[in-house]
Amino acid sequence: MPKRQEFDRRYILNLSCPDQMGIVAEVASFLAQQGCNILESAQFDDEISGQFFMRTVFGAGETTPSVENIESSFNPIAQRFSMNWKLYNQGHKPRVLIMVSKPGHCLNDLLYRVSIGALEVDVVGIISNHLDQEQRAVFYDIPYHYLPITPETKTQQENEVLKIIEDTNTELTVLARYMQILTPETCEILKGRVINIHHSFLPGFKGSKPYDQAYIRGVKLIGATAHYVTPNLDEGPIIDQETTRVTHAQHPQELERVGRDLESLVLARAVRYHIQHRVITHEDRTVVFY
């Protein structure tokens, strides 16, 4: 039996385009011609929108051209099929900035996952409008930026946030229960690069004290939703959601405890899907290749 070829470089090709015959065959043939081996592939044909989505992981060996040459050679195919596409280095560890207010459960969960290698990112800093989580940042030896905010200083504060993002080459900003609404201007600048966790199974229970609202309404399911941030509050493309069943006997504090667990889990999953390039957005929807 021939020895299996080793691939020291791995890349992810994501694409979307109008559905038509021959896309998968063309991609597979192209990668073979480049000396690449497909390691994982998933595709979805959205019959309603007529769009085709594909995520392919492939390995590159010693004889494979550079990634720049691969991209250049793939361009004519992409143009022929009218593709939106991007090539990612699977070995790259994304630089992530976390924003948080007072509640620390999502922040703590993310930092722990990073510390044990379960979430392969480089946390370049933590931004907060409160000092409550500073000691957690000290424990993990991560820079902590205390940026208080008032209605009068909101624009100035967000300009400081954007400067930190630029100075640290941040690729993804995670709102880990950051209890401030980003301005439409900031949302547009960071489009597709900010993930928020919402304490409900959207679109229910917006605003303060969501678990009190849930208790008053006698809900039987509570949940959490992770989504990309857009200028439309809590209406960005949804990445992940989770629910659990509750009863009338659980008081608001108990609902909140259950909700915290859901929020932490859903946010961590959403960040993982994003950094592994499993999410492709199309208009207000997402296709997530689990």
C-alpha cells in the first residue's frame, strides 16, 4: 500500500455563489491539480434563495504551490461561477478581544477554554466599562482596558475601543455580556467581526431583567442566542442557539442560573464556529457547517 502523503499546511476554502452544475467537481479538480488533498468538505444548496454554499478543508504538501499562487490560480474559476470566496490558513490562531460589563460568567468560560486549548485563539485584551472583572484579567495575564462610558462620552469611548482593536490587530471582538449598545457607525466598521450573546431565545425578552420577564410570563423554555452584531439591535445573523425546559416552580434567580450556563455554552460554540470558518453569511442568514 502506498505511503499516505503528509500535509504540513492546511487551508479552508469557503465560498458561496448562485447554484449551478459543476461547482463541486470544478473545486475538487482544481485542488487535485494543485497537489492538494481534500480532508473535509461540506456543501449546502439553498433551494429557496438559489444560493450554493461550500466549505472545504484541504492539505498542501511540499510540492504544492504557495497559498498566493493557489489564490491567483483559483480566481478565474471564482469569476466564472460568480463566487464570493476566501481562503484561510487553518493553523492561524485568530486574535480576539473580549468586551464585558459586570457579569463575568461568559468571560470566565471563554478564558478557561482558551487556557486548556479548547478554544484556539489569542486573547489580546479585555475591555470593560466596569472594574469588576479586572482581577480575572490579572489572573490570566491579559491586558485590561477600563473604559467607563456615559451618554455624553459614548462616541469618545467607542473611538478608544476602535483604536485598541486596530493597535492589537484584533480579528474578532466578542461581547461577553457587554451591556452597552454599539453605535451604528461602530457596527458598520466591525461588520462580521463582532459576536454578541443575547440572554433569550431571540426575539423574546429584550431589555433589562429578562429572567423576571420570563418568570412573569410563565415560560416553559428559556434559551440563549449568539449572533453577529448589526446596527439593528439583536437582529444580526444568528450563529447558534440553545434552549432548556423549565417549570413554573423555578423562581427568577434559578432561571438566571440556568440561563448563565446556556449563555456561556452558546457563546463559546459561536466563537468556535467563527474561528474555524464554519459560518458563511448571506444577507441576514447564516449557513453553519457543524
